[in-house]
Amino acid sequence: MIYKITYGEPDISSEAVVRYVFQETSPNDFSELFKDIEYKVDGEYITLKRRIENEGYFFGFGDKVGPLDRKGRRYVFWNTDNFTHHPSADPLYKSFPFFVYISKDFDKVYGCFTDYPGWMEIDIDSNNDKTISFKIRGKGFNQYIITGKNVREILKQYLRLTGQNIAFPIWAFGYQQSRWSYMTQDEVLDIANKFRKEDIPCDVIYLDIDYMQDYKVFTWNKNNFPSYKKMLEKLHQDGFKVISILDPGVKVERFYKIFESGNGRYFLKDIYGGDFEGAVWPGRVRFPDFRDKKVRIWWARNAKKYLKDGIDGFWNDMNEIAIFATEDDIKEAKKKLKNAKLEDGIKLAGTLGSIGEIGRQGHGDDIVHLDGTPHWKVKNTYGLNMTKATSEMIQKDLKKRPFLISRSAYSGIQRYGGVWTGDNHSWWEHIRQEIIRINSLSLAGVFYSGFDVGGFGGDVNAELLIRFMQLGVFSPMFRNHSAIGTKRQEPWQFGEEVKNILRDVIKFRYRLIPYIYTQYMLGIKKNIPLVRPLFYDFSKKEALKIEDEFMFGDSILVAPVDRPNVEKRLVWLPKTAINLFDGNIYRNGWRIVNTPIEYIPAFQLINTAIPTMEPQSYVDMLKVDTISWNVFSDGKSRIVSYFYEDDGISLGYKKGEYNLKQILIKDNTIIIKTKQADYNVRNRTWNFSITYIDGSTKNVSIEVGNDGEYTIPIR
């Protein structure tokens, strides 16, 4: 059940809640879970303090750094361009003020969504006094308490409240290569040719800010990309998709069409009634007000021209909003420096430090929306509405699934696109951190997420790149991205041996495409994330304390390596499992496993069946002749699995236009049932390789078509 509690007098909508599926109630109805002990209004701020009635764990909040269990720290929700993701960095780019509480004995489980799009702070027992506090700047907020038997039920209800995930196209699960920046069309084509020449699969190449003319949005650099349409056509012929970056800052420049069409009409205002201005990549810019429908239509109309030229999707960046400085910021900095002198000592350090923080100011009090709403009340939804603008156009006008990832987000972003975690670094510590972040994003309802594999900032080395890439195999979005001035991270940059390892790593991802796509699409329909922490599937005390393992779908457990020179690692297995890479079988419990540089520890759980295929240069299911099923069985239990297929690009899945087969293995028999046949699939050979718990194997094959039921004895 979902229950709504109102505190104060909320005067703003976050746009997160899309369905009236809740009952209004009071906090007194939850005395077994918590008790409100203080409600205080202090000027512009409201603080609610709550006592925790049971010992337990707090998971969620989406893209936050720190441990998977959020207990013991204060978290600020105020979307900010914060590019150094050290362990205590906060706030970052996104705000998902939703957590799931689980008591130590699993007896008490609930979700808590504090829906407020302005500045908010949530303190999860940082004083170790068994209290939680919620503090907002505003007149009131709505809170939704979600009850259920387990995390699975709570997340499903949260998504009923805030909206179902939009499905990404199937090619979005292939490997993706990016760099800030591929500077010319010749360089882009050379990168693409290298992938095909080296027999390394790749589906997507990205264009960062330097493809634009002087960083002006919706332009092309005519010197470096003089024949961009021919470039895009050639890339499409070779099986590549192209994603271009979009930043919201529109350069202030006469005769620049985008600026002229928006000037005085579509941009955020300052407190004096003029268009608000700041400095970003192009210099002096203004920012569209994406809360306004006519502005979203205007922005989408410009984006649509890119799509007609051959761009396949967008990554929305700098949309917190990131602002390097304003005129007032520059005046303030000059004032502080005017009288600065070396004799100031420590005061000088403070002065310089405050100037260095200018770019992280939110400017919430300096900006007014077109409808008169102060920006500080709705700041956290700016990236959501920017993504909504293009997503609505792609879905309604083009009838296609959008490929849209956003750096900034708020609850509900999943209705329009996905996210990536922003400017991580080539640090070993960030492998662990990205495991935590993508799992926490899943718990916040975002099922298509990813991170800059290899690290964005800093210089990667060969071993770190391999381990990062191995984790990327088991992330929804598998994108390698790195910053200008850092070591390049394409798979061939560290010599022949590393290139061969990374080729195998990427090809393993492509082997798993049938499994990944089936798990993802059924998850979209049923509100089940592809990536999830162990406690989502296993109500065992060990699962609550492990943050360096996770489930990838319902059959694969992943235990990445996040330290250098590691030859073995400790893994907890909730069930007996088989190593996907070396075939070793491990009983459930704590086990020491081998971790050679050639592979990541990943395990198929007992009594599961995983569909795979031979790797392709890029994802094209129409060319797949054979599906190979890896079955791991105890020889006694019933095994149920599924194989899902659709056209991979349209919205037809919403209307049931897909093919779904159920695979049932029991009593030495394989039964294949067609559950849905509204998408025609080609006849294929299905090969089943069955490994039993004693290490013995059996193999059977059958030709499977579009419809019907098949029964195959296992001999």
C-alpha cells in the first residue's frame, strides 16, 4: 500500500507523481515503524524529526557516493555539478529522495519517498541517536510511505506512483565508445574502422561538445565536420549508432538562430525580469525554461532536425544547471581579490577557496521561471524536464524508443530516459563506488543507468581499465568515456595483450545480449530492475551487508574485482553456482574464488537457464541463427526461464507486439511454450547445454519457430 502524509502547506508540484494510487493518512498509523517526535518551522525552513523504532538498514537515494547502507550521514538534495566524487562529496547531480528501510530481521520493510523538488536535507541517524530528520526550504512537502512484504513489492509500488520505465532500444545494450572529444569526422570514422578491423564489437560512438561550432547547441563545426551527414550515413552502413551531447546553455549571439528564436520568449528570467545569463562552454549563455510546455516543444523541434540528419540519440549534460559564473559572481570575486595580500595567511586560503566554489553555486535565488516560480523551489527537476522535452517528441512524433541519458535527474526521470553517474575518475575506489551507484539507482526506479567505464578524469592504467571494463559488461549501459587531456581508453590503447583481453570482455557482453534483453524488457513490463543488490532477491542477513556483489537479472551474480593485483577474492553465494568463465562449481556460502586478469568472477545460480548467442560486430537479432542455452541444474528441481524478442526500436511492446517463450525444464524434459506471438521471429536452432551439480553435462537441440509448443526429452 502507498500512504500519503502532508506536512505544512506544499505549494509546488515536483511532477514526480503521475498516478493517484495512494491513501491519505497521518504519521500515527506507522507507530510500529517510526514515530514523529518534532515538527519545527524556522523562517523559510521546515524540519521534521522522526524516531526509528527498530534497528535496520537504509538503502536508496540513487546517485549518491558513500556506502550502500545510507545510515549515519546527512544527504543534501540540490542538483549540483560536483565533479570530484570523493567519498563524502555531496550533493551531486541528481535527487532521488526515496529510501527503503529493512530491519535486521527482515520483519519490517517500508519505502519512504519525500517528494520535494527544492533544497532538502535528509539525515539518517548521523548522531547515532536512532532518529531521522527531514529539512526543506519551503512551505511544506508530501511524503509517501510504501508498505509491503519485501523490497520487490515496495519498488513496484513506487514505480506505480512515479511511472514505469521507458524501454531503451536493443542496440543500447551493445558496447559504446566515447571520448571528450573525437575532434573531427575523420577521427570518428577512424575509430569506427578500427573497431571493425580489430574484430571488437561496438554499437555506439559518441560526439562530445567539440562537434559543435564554438560549443553552440544545435550546430556543427563546419571545419572539422564538413560532411557530417555523409559521416553519419557511413557509420550507419557499418552498423554504428551515433549519440550527440546536448547542453542547455544557449550562447548569446546575434544572428545565431537558436538564440534569436528563444530570446525574450523561452529563457529563464532573472529577478529583475530580464533573461538570466551565466557563463558555460560557449561563454555568455541563457537557459531554456523546460518547465514550460511551449519551451519543450521549441527545444524538441530543434533536436528533431538532428535526428533527421542521422543522430540516434542524445546525452543531456550540464543540466543541473551547471553555471561557471554569473556577472555578480565575477564582481564578488574581484572584490574579494582586490585587497588580498600574502600577509592574510589562512584568510587568503579561505578567500581563494570560496572563489573556487563559484561554479557549484545553485543560483536558486537568482532565477525565476516563466510562470513566476522561483527556481529554488523546483531546481531539482530541471534535468528531468529537459529530458522530457526530447523524449515526448521521439515517442509521440517518431513513435520510437528514445535513447536519452541525463546527468541531472529527479524521481520520475525513468518515464523519459536513463542516467549516467557523471564525472567519475580512473581510481580503483570508483569501481566499488559505481557498483553502489548503479544498484542505488535501480532502487530509485531507474533501470537504464551506467557510468564512465575506465573513469572519466585522471589517467587509467591497463589493469584498472580491464577491471573497469569487466564491471561494465554487467551494467545496463556499457560505455567507455574519458576526459580531454587524459590517457585514451579505447580497447587497443595498451598493447596487444590488453587488446585481446578487452576484445574477449566485450564479446562476452554480446554473448549475453539475449539474456540481458529478455531480463531488461520483462523487468520494464513488471517493474523489476536488471541490476539489483543481493537483498532484493535474498532475504538473508549476509545480503544486507554486501555491497561489492550484485545480481544481474535473476540468474547471474557478479562479484567484481576492485583492487589491483588481486588473484583471489572472497565471495558469498546465496545458492550453489557455477562460474561463467571457468566452469568451476561452488556450493552456497562464503567461498574463495580465483580472479585472474582474464575474467571477472560472475556466477550462474543453480536451477537457472541463460540464453546466449555468438558475438556480433553490432546487435542485430535478425542475423542470429542459433540461441545457446546454458543450463545449470541439480537434476531434481523445476527450472523456469524466458526468451523475449521484439523489433527492438518501436513502442510496439506497449501494445503487446512481442514474442515471449517460456522454457520449463523438469523430469528430464524441456518444454518450450509460446506465451505471446504478436511479433514474428525467424526459425532458429536452440542448443541446450545442461551442466549438473556433479559436473556432468548433456546436450540437446531443437528447431524453434514463431509459435507453438515444443517438448524435448533430455537423454
